[in-house]
Amino acid sequence: MFNPSRDQARDFLFTLWAKHRAGAALTPLESLALSVVLEHPEYHPVLEDREANLEREWRPEGGQTNPFLHVSMHLAIEEQLSIDQPPGIRAAVAALERRTGSAHDARHAVMDCLAEMVWQSQRNGVAFDNAAYLDCLARKG
């Protein structure tokens, strides 16, 4: 879809939320992102307060989830599914949905695998391992 900076990604979501609240027309990407945001009501107060949250850091070691990263990962997964990249992800996620009984829960399981694969790739300085990613998805649920 795109490769925004941290500030651009945050601005996109703040602007999206403001447009939604104002009843303004949304682009297809904004509509997709809004569907993700609406599934996460715990993030709505964050998006209501740009001033307090634009520069805020969420620390995983403190048990915090970065809402901007979380929504961005949802969007990355939706992009992967829309183009079936890596090949086979659609089938793997469909199987995961059947096992979990929930499309949203399946996406969160995918997110765990995606985060692990990105971390491994960065840590080891190697390309993203599609086969390992699909293996991880097969073990989830």
C-alpha cells in the first residue's frame, strides 16, 4: 500500500478518525483502516487526542500495545490477503479463521507470526522468510 514514516502513519490515523467523526467521505484505504479502528474501541480515545498521543511512546516491556503499530499491522495483513502474498496466505488465514471461529482473532494470530518474522529478518539481516511465516500460521489457532 504505502511505506509511511511513523509520523505519517499516525497523522493518517488521526485524520481518518477526525474525518469519520465529522461524517466526511473516506478513500478506500481510509475505509479499510476505519474498519480496523472500529474493531478496537480501546484506541478511540487515543485518536481523539492528537496533541497527547502524536509523540507518545508505548513500551511493550510495560505491557503496552502501540495502537498505531497495531492498526498498521492489521492493514499490512489485509494487503497481504488482497494479493495473496506470500502465496498461500489466503488459504492459511481462512484455515485459521475456521480454527479460531473469528476473522479478527485469526488476524491477531497472523499478527503474532508477522511480528516474529519481521523481528527475525531484522535481527539476522536476512530476507523475510515466507515459508517460515506460513509454517507459523499453520501452527496457530
